[in-house]
Amino acid sequence: MLDAMWAETARGLGGSLHGSSNGVLYDDFEGMWEALGPAWGEAPSHLSWLAAHVRGRPILGKMTERRYRARRSDRWVTEQWTYAVTPIDPPLFLGLDVTAQGGAIASFLSPKPDCIVGHPPFDAAFAVSAFSVPRVRELLDPRTATPLLDALTGYARSGVEVQISDRVARIVRSGLHAHHGILPHWCDAVTRVADEIALLRSRMPEILGELPSAGYEAVAGTFGLVFDRPRMRATGKVRAAQVRLSLEVRAKQVRTELRIEFPTSLGMNLWLARQGGLNFETELSRALFGGEEDIHVGDPAFDGSFVVRGQPVDRVRALFANPETRGRLWQLLQQTGREGNVTLDDRHLTIEVPRVLAHPAELGSLLEQGVGAFESLWPHLRPT
């Protein structure tokens, strides 16, 4: 019955249901959209993603169930949640985090609140944090943002949890809600929230003047990339590598990120990331893989620096058998610093540098080294 209503909801929104994909809490909406599995045919499932366009905006919906053993009581607990997620585009670059006071997302991921916007009902209902508090107060100034603040407060009072970051707006509620038009209403509401934030941001054009656009524009010209200034990203091909060089916000910190897309999937359920430290994706990988052991390739420097997981193990070890590949990945990790990261999955190589690289020479060096690592993984694509 529930799955039939879920399929009806998708049809009503003019969308489709897709195979399950991880990442419901991620800020990378584009990555979630790209990671969707094939559309379901005759057997839709409420655990699949709903992908649609509402009021011209892409939106993802999902109903999830999670069963786990409670630590204190040792009893099995089943949690059910319904989500509606849409991107904020272009992103804000303010380190913004808005979460319902005491909500499940707030307690799970959000930093300590540090911003009061001056709208008492909203301030009582939401925790707001950012690395640029004055700019967030300007963005959410009650003199211009009262319709948005009133709407968000109304959602909170009705038991709907709203979360806003630099890149996405989400509506979340416990339980499975596929009936009576509830999810379509949320999809409409969350797109209105994103539209209102985009309008408020458009009144703050000086945000762009604070970003290192000149360096990105220069390196884009050198490497033949397309530079998107509002989104602070340069995309295109460097030799055979499809690259995206961008500014991202992680944990209230602006970072430089290079993502290189592979021509085809490696098909190993692969995960490689920095060894040690707090890394959400790494911890998620541990949870997904359960008790699976980390894979060692026999290189002490490499094995001591990276967590490697995937199946089958022999294929994973063969991928890293080339000393050049291990050396390039290790060197990239050293250059990202203690808080940076190099990650590798079936579809992407991603390098995160925990600071803003503004000079064209720095950005160009990152591109060359990242593409060099890509070519060591795909040697047949290396120019001769």
C-alpha cells in the first residue's frame, strides 16, 4: 500500500523513482542527483529516491527506515523519516547552518549556534551558525526576510524540521509520509524557501567580490576550462580528465576542492580516504561496510596514510599495485595539510585543501597533480 502511494506521489509530481542511493544528509545535491540509480519499473519502493522538478527546481524526496540496537536499553529501535531536498543555487559561501532547535539533524551534524537574527519567534525555534555572522544577519535581516522567517517558524511549530545550509534546503519529518499530498506540499514549500533565499542573496552582490574569482578565471583560461563565477567553479577537460575545481564550505570553513570524474565506474564499491581523524564519509563507510577489514596493499607509507575498502579485495589491491599511483595519492595527501583529504570512490577522485587557494600558480599546480594521479589510475588515457 505504501509503495503504491509512493509511486502515485512521484507521478503526481511528474517525477520518477530511482534505485536507492546514500547521501540523504549531504550538501552535495548535484552528487546525490548524479548518483541516482536507474528508474524503477514495475516494482517501486518507498526506500528509493523520488526525483522531480517542482516550480522549475530539481528536488529529491526520500522515505527511509533505519533499524538499530539502542545502546542503553539494548532494544531494537526502528526510525522512519521523510525528506524533501532542493539546492540553493548559487551557493551562499557563508558557512550557514540553520536547524530546528533540538531537532534530529541539529543534534547529529550541526555546529554550535552563534547567530541571533533579531526575529524572536524564529530565534526561539532555530539554531543558526556561520563563519560570517554579520553577513548572515544581513541575509536574514527581519526588515527584508520576515516572510521567510515567518514561514520557517510556522514549519517548526507544525513539527516539520527544516535545515538550511550554503547549498541545500531540506524539510524532514519523522515517519513515512507518502499520502494525502503531504510530500508534494513539502516539495513546494522547500522550493519556496530556496527561492526566497536566492532572492535575499541577490540583494547582497558584494559576496562575489569577497571571493578569489580572479585566480579561478586565470587558471580557467590557461587550462581551457569554463569558469562559473556565481558558483565559484571551473569545469571542463584537462587532457582526458573531466575536472571540477571549486570553492566549497565544510564545517564552517571555505575549502578548495578538485573533483575528477572517471570515464566509467571502477565497480569495486571502493572507498579510500585519509587514515585517522574525524571524517564523516569515512565513518559512513565503516557503518555501511560493517566489520569489513581495511585493505592493506603492502606499502607502509600508503597503508599508514589511507583507509582503503572495497570488493573484491584482489581487484582493489591490483588498482594500487602501481607505485606511481600510490606515490601520487600519498603526495597529494601531504600537500593538503593535516585537515585536508584525498578520497577515491568508484566514480571520482577528490582532493580537498582546507584553505582558499587564490593564486593561479597554486590552482594550476593542484590541477596538474590531480590529473597526474588520474592518469596513473587510467594509464591508457595518458597522452603519448
